Amino acid sequence: MTAMIDISKPVTTSDALIYYADHILDEIDNLAKVEYNKKGRKYRFVNNAFQRIRQEDKHLVICPEQLDLKLSFYSAFSILINIGDILNTHPQFCCTILGLAQELEKNHWYEEENSSIIHFRNAKHDPRVVQHEADAFVKQFPITQQHIDWGINLMVCSKLNFLHTDHHIGTKLEGVYMRQYVEQYFGEEALTSLDVLVALKSCVHWGNIKGILYKLKVPNIDISPQLMENFANFPDPDQELCSSVYDRFPSGTSKYHLLYKSLDMLGLDFKYSHLITIDPKEFQFEWLYNLCHDIEFDPIKYHLRAKTKQLCSNPVNLSELAMKHNSRMNKLFDLIALIINIFQNTGGDYLLQNSKIPKLDQKLIDRYSKLYQRFVDLAKQIEAYEMKNWTQDDIIARLQQDDTSSVNKSLHSIVSQLK
């Protein structure tokens, strides 16, 4: 509480500053206790921002100052004991979660206090109410270093999922590596177990996002010296997991990735891409390749949560980015739709199932009537020569002579130059 100051007497500048500083600290302390409800969802002011508070019974209660209390262990057990019959059906999985919880608390690898982590002093219950049951469980099923290693690996996989999809787990068990390791550690049945899914959805949020992305060697994570020190002894993830950072674009940029990979495939892999000529002023590629190269170089600043999670110092506003490029992006999607619908064996048939690729309807045809007709004629010529058993090289050599445009460039040459 702020000390009272007697304003009837002269006050020194230093006393006034001290009084005002105490007042500010009191106001901040009061603000930190603020919470409100909106549409049935609870929000609390934590870490200088209002954060949604999810299922408070899934909080991991910690007290890193007194590790001998084993609060994280009992807290994790209290969560598991309320998830179906998981303690009996998947005891090794439960040992993994229990071992992981203790490691996070001991090494300060947990997320800052938020909607999934809470310090004992702020907890609404004492997790030690399950002490007897928890102690009996680990006596029957001891926690080993292997369980801890498994838990850390699953935690890393969940942060990879977050990087690529904005979800740690999803509505079902998602992520190639998450599924691979769950099956490897706990058997195929665990992949479809609702109890395992519920437990994972609770525990994977406990780990610190910044720290684990840093250990995955994601560049330019805005990580404090203290957090960097905390994660100095975090096991180095498998190199395959580190490499998989670049397998997909970060959450929020999937449409650019789809466009980028589709044009790469059609421009470099389709055997007749040398014959597909377009006006590069009408269909602009350079902005896309420059953008995608930057996303590959510095993915975290393009993540959907880069700003709200303070993942980096220079987050990109994805809404502004989309508005800036929307028109040029739509034209490139139109081009892809024309190519894969008109030409045979482009390798892009699977793209027709993607909602971002427009349908070849009359509106699209009318919008590009001359280009559409030129593509149709070219496809017919290719088919005619193939019926005569001409080789690919001979067909390309013959038909390239017919394109005398000084403006148009081949799709292959455009993509090749930008790669």
C-alpha cells in the first residue's frame, strides 16, 4: 500500500518521486488482478495483456522456489486422474506427463504465468490433495529418464505444430512428428485415444514457446538473456525436427506457400512449361518470390501470433500484407486454375480440391478469354503431336516456333530466374 504523504508541509522532490512511484506500482498490482468475462470466456490481465483463461482445472500449479513440495507432479497427476481411465489404460504415457511436468518446473522451462501455468500462491486449490494416490501410482510405475526424454520430445513436436498451424495439437492428434512419436512410444492405439488427446492438449501448453523455438534454431526469436540461460541445459532437439522448421511456412502464410509451391511445380516440373507463355506485367511473380524467400529466411516474424506472443521484435502485420498483395495474388491463383484445368498431366490435379484455387467457370473464362483460348489451342496441339508419337523435345521445339510474341515469356523461364 502506498504510504500517506503529509501535503500540509513542504515535500522534497525525491520524496514526491518515491510517493508517485509507489502509487504506480500499486496501480499495476491492482491491474494484474483484473479479470472479466466476455461471451462465456474468462480473460485475465497477465504479462501486460489480457489473456484468455482456459479450463482452470488444467493449470499446472508450480512453486519453483520449493521444488521439494513436488507441486508440479501432484498438479499434473490431479489433471490426469480426472481424464477417463488414463492412469490404468496408459500408465507409461502418464509417467511421461508427470516426469515432464517436474522437469519444466525444475529447469524453468515453463511458459510465463498465463492460461496454462499458475504459481501456487495464486492457485485456487492445493494439488497435494491427490498426494496419496500419486505417490502410490509412481511406486507402481516409476518415472525414468526415458519418460522424461519422451515428454520433452513431444513438447518439441507440439511447438513445431504451433509454428506451422497455430495449434499445439488440434481437434485430433495432428502433426507428422507428434503422431510418429506417440505411436513409437505408446503404441498405435494411443493415436486414436481420446484420453491421450485430452491429456496432451493440457500439458503441451505448459512449455515455453520462445525457449523451445529457440532450441529448434528458429532464427530471430526475441528471447531474454534469462530465458536463454534457462534453456541452456534443454536437450538439443533431433536434427530432423530442427530441419522440419522449414518444411512448411509459419501459421498465417499458407496461401503464399500454396501459390509459391504451385508455381514452382508448374514452372519447373510440368514438361510443357516452356510452351506456356504469359505477359509478366499482367501476371506478376517477383513480389511473391521475394516475399517467400524472406519468409523462408525469417519465418517467425510472419507467424500469426508473432505480435501477441511477442515472438520477435519486428512482427509483420498479415492483414496489411494481404491487402497489399491481394489483387496480384488472385491473378496468380487464376493462372494456376487455367493451367491445371486446360493442360493434361501437369501434376497439379490435387490442387483442384483446394478452395483457394478458383473453379474453371464461365466468369473465369470470360475474364481471360484470349489467354484461355490460346491455352486451349496449345493443349490441343500438344495432344495431336503426342498422338503421332512425337517426343517431348520435338513437340517443344516445333511449337516454340509458333509463339512470336515479343512480350510474353514462358512460365519456365520466369520461375527459373526467380528461384
